[in-house]
Amino acid sequence: MKKIVLMGNPNVGKSVVFSRLTGAQVIASNYPGTTVDFSKGKMRLDGDLVEIVDAPGTYSLESSNKAEEVAVKMLGKADLIVNVIDATNLERNLFLTLELLESKKPVVVALNMWDETKHLGINIDVEKLEQFLKVPVMPMVALTGEGVNELVGRFNSACAPEGMKTKSEEERWVEIGHIIKKVQHVTHRHHTIWDMIADATIKPATGMPIAIITILISFWIVRNIGENLIGYVFEPLFDLYTPFAMSMSNWLGHGFLHDLFIGKLIDGEIEYVESMGLLTTGLFVPFGMVLPYIIAFYLMLAVLEDSGYLPRLATLMDTLFHKLGMHGHGIVPVFLGLGCNVPGALSIRTMETRKQRFISATLMAISVPCMAQIAMIFGILGPHDLVYVLMVFVTLMMIYVLVGLTLNRYVMGESPEIFLEIPPYRMPSAITILKKTWMRIRWFLTEAIPFLFLGVLIVNVLYAIGFLEWLGVLFAPITEGWLGLPKEATAALLVGFLRKDLAIGMLLPLGMTAMQLVIAATILTIYFPCVATFAVLLKELGVRDMIKSMVIMIVTALSVGGAMNFILIGA
Amino acid sequence: MILVETAITDIETGKAATIIKLSGGYTFQRRLRTMGVREGKIIRVITKHPLNGPLVVEVENRKTTIGRRMAQRIMVEV
Ligand SMILES: Nc1nc2c(ncn2[C@@H]2O[C@H](COP(=O)(O)OP(=O)(O)OP(=O)(O)O)[C@@H](O)[C@H]2O)c(=O)[nH]1
Ligand SMILES: [Mg+2]
């Protein structure tokens, strides 16, 4: 099958073009480095099926990080290259274009962001640009779909430009200078009040308070949306479901099947968190407790991503992150990781060196709880007092900084400085945000829920054969002696490999004090990533670094747990 | 008018200057150029972050965050 690869600088709209061409949804956001792996899709071209590939963005064919490496590798396999360029940034985009033209492959240029050229006073003579490049150039607006059909119409006629010699870098820049002079005209534009407000968000004196307020408001919004969805939508739904579940319970009678599907009845009633049945806890944890927060978080994340605020936040955080052995872009794995650690672990590819990737992956695995876990922490600690929830988060933040400072000292390797393009602010569109949130919720429903069911199943089987009790006794010196937790909590640590949300739910029937719950929830975050995250980290870091990372996780969990037990409970 | 050659890090916040020379490794220079920081361009300092933090500069209406030591390799003329 013919392979068409989308190539271009970061943040020029390749992923939006990909979605337009294939109808397949991929994540697009307003910051460079959104796509870190290729995605494949299909489209029909004159009756034939062709494959379309969305690649990560790259500034040139000599890659400077793992994501860019992927892009360069995809180029080798292409039968046709669609070079997406940002019309508001023509000059610097043309460097990659010239490199691509020299690759002797057929190229079509998609001149994207055409809508933004007008108010910026940029005028591009497309015909002349075509003459210079000797390949089709099509102005388009991927966001609205304008120009997409015309672009596709040029795919079949595209051929490799003739007489392209390999040039030195300097020669390329000279040629670009020449082209720009002939095809682009820019009317000078004065700085407006909006530019001043935009600048205020990146200057330290004003930017820092704005950042703190933005983050606090964002999390307050997530909590409110989450709580209200639970209170007004999901709990009422489960109230309707309870009679049905009860009649199931009666019908199943006693025995293993009842325990598996309904679980234990407490005072003759179903307790959704504690019962541990597939049709009770197995449904209630994902839908009644986690999903509402997932919805809320991803709505908020999409606004932060699409507005273009994240690169500004990265700039403001750079000085701190540099001390932790990374640079400001390290906030991206943190933010994505707060939703789910899997995309967080993938996003470390945009870091340049092994040291930076190792540190940001390890820190994320140790102290960034995913939203499923956060929802459960709210669920079990919220009723005691919000102070306890805060204690978990403050501890995790302190660990992030302390472990980061230490790793920066002892991990060998370079830690280059930040070098990040700041995209213009863009108004996030409601439809795009809803679509993107839906895409991520669907991912949660299809990928996370099977693991959750598996978790409930395994708990029941292991409990029935007495394995969990045996394990509890085996680890009692650590759980009881060192961490000050009941020995049954070991079972939660085991289940945490599969799903951390379920693991936290398992703490509830153990009758722990609020302080013990704080310790257990913190340790459940630190000690190990869930299996889905583990698989990605293993692939990204390699076996040796993954083992090192695991040692750090376990040592941190044990020392922090012991210290918390000593300080909070005074054992 | 007297022309003075300095690093962009010495330019006052809010002021603009013309880039005349880039130093540092070959790969580093290419990265600068592909991100718009190139000889002959006018560059404006939007802000300098304290504690040797990064600079935010603007070239042709586009902002870029550059680490302090990297920025020291961008020579400009005022
Ligand atoms: N105004 C405007 N915005 C666009 C257009 N195309 C894409 N965008 C926006 O530009 C941003 C970047 O789009 P992406 O598709 O994520 O860019 P990308 O090239 O895939 O970026 P990387 O994956 O980081 O390399 C998003 O916020 C899009 O909504 C367009 O034609 N006009
Ligand atoms: Mg993309």
C-alpha cells in the first residue's frame, strides 16, 4: 500500500491534518512536542486505499531527541511526503522543506494556518512559492478543513522535484532568504494590549502569581465538576441500579459465584467500595468514583493544552526543573501523568538526553498519581477531612523535588537547557475540547476497565485460596512493623500493580485511621507504577535503567513510609 | 551611532538588537537557526528569568525560551 507521511516542524498542525485526511482521531494540542510516536490511518485516494502516517514534528532531518528520531525514520518509508508548514512562520519552516526536497521523494506542501496570516499582515504569493519549490503548494486551514480536498487533489500528480542538488546548510539559508524576499510581504504590526497581557503570563514577576492562581483554579474546577457529577449524576444512577444488584444477590445465594459477582454483603447491604464483586465494586469504582474525575480533569487539561499556556508554564518552571536535572518541558510528563501515567511516560521522548528522560520518568512514576488514583484518594480521605488529602499531595510534591535534587547530583550525563518555541495563544474551541476529552475517556473505558475487572477477579480468587492472608503474614514485619499499617494492606499493594484506584478502595474495609490512610495512599503512589505504565517505561528506558528506576522507587517508598509513620503516628 | 557587539543576555529587557553572530557547536547553531534565531534578524528581549533562568526572546513575532548559557552564545549589535 502506498505510504503518505506527514512531516513538518512541531506544532504546525500535522495531527489536525491527519485527522482530516483519515477521519481517525489523534491528540492535537497547542504546544510543540504533542505527537511523540507515529500513528497510522487510511484514506481512499482515487479508489485505492493509501496509508497516512502522522509523525512527530522536527525542525530538521538531524534529530535532537527521540521523538524527532521517529519522524526521520518515517521519512525513509514514505512514498509521498506531505510537508505541513506554518504560513505564519514560513521562513524557518522552509529549512526542513528544502531538506525534504533534497531527499528525492515526491513532496506536496500544505501551507497551513492560512487563516492566521491575514490578521498578522502576512502576504504570501503561493504561485511564486510553487515555482521556487517546484512542487505543489496548497494553502489550507486544517482546523476548518478549508483546502483539504484541494490538497488531496494534488497527491497523485506529485513527483520528486527535478534538479535538486544537495546543498550545504549555508546555501539553504541563502536560498531561503532569496525565496522569502520574492514571495512574502509582511505589513508591520503594532503591539496591542493583548500582546502585553500575553507577555505578562511569561514574565516572572507577573507570571508566577498568574501560574499559581491558574493551577489552583484549575484543580478547584476539577474537584467541583467531579463532585457534582458524582452527586447529581453517577450516584443517583447507582441508586437506581441497587435494587437490581440486590435481586441478583438473592438469586445467587451463597458461595463463590456470589462473592465473585456481588461480593460480601455488609449488614445485609451492598457496600459499593468494599464488597469487591465484579458487578458492585467492579462497576462502582470506575463509573461511580473515577470516571467523573477523569471527565473533569481532561476537560481542564484540554483547555490548558489548546490555549497555549503549557509552554509558558514550562518557561516559568524552568529554573526549578533545571535544578532537578531536567528543564521546563518536564512539566509536560507531570501534567499528562496526572491524567494517566501512560501518556506521561511516553512524553519523556521530547527530552534530549538519557539523564533527563531517566529523571523525569522516575519522578513521574514515584510522585505523580494518576487521576483514577486521585479520585479514590478524594473518595476515601475526603470524608475525613480535606487536610488529609492535602497531606498526601504536599508529601508527594516534596518527594518530587527532593528525589529530583538527589538524582540530578548522582545520575551521570548531560542536562541541556530549555530551548522551546512559545506558540501564540489560541482560543480553544468547544468542539475540539469535547472531542479530545471524549477520545481520552474512551481510552479509559476500553483500556482501564478490563484491568479493573481483572483486579477484582484476582482478588476474589486469591482470597478464596487463602493466598492474600499468607502474603499478609509474610510481609507483616514491613507493613505492620515499619509502616504502621494493618497486615491486610499488603493485598492492596499487590493489586496496585494492576489498578491503583482499586488498590486504594481496598484500604477502606481495613478500618484504618485517617493518618494510616494518608501513609497507605502515599506509599501506593510511590512504590511502583501500574503494569500499563511499567510496560511503557520499560520500552522507553530499557531494562538496565528500568531496574535502577525500580530500586529508587522501592527505596523511596520504604523510607518515606517509615518516616511518615514516625512523624505522623509516632511509632 | 556607535555599534557595540554584546551577547543578547546583556541587552535590557524590552530592547531589540540585530543578531550578528552565533557561536557554539554546529548542531546548536543549526537548532537556533531553524527556530528563527539567525544572523541579520532583529531580536527583542521579552524577559530574563532570575537566578540565571532562561530568556524569552522574540524574533519576527514569535517567542522562544532559551536557557541562559545558550543565550550567551547569541551575539548582537545595538
Ligand atoms: N488557527 C489555526 N490553528 C490550527 C490550524 N491547524 C492546526 N491548528 C492548531 O494548531 C495547534 C497544533 O496542532 P497539532 O496538529 O497538534 O500540531 P502538530 O504539527 O501535530 O504538532 P506536534 O505533534 O507537536 O509536532 C493546535 O492547537 C491546532 O488546533 C489552522 O489551520 N489554523
Ligand atoms: Mg502532532
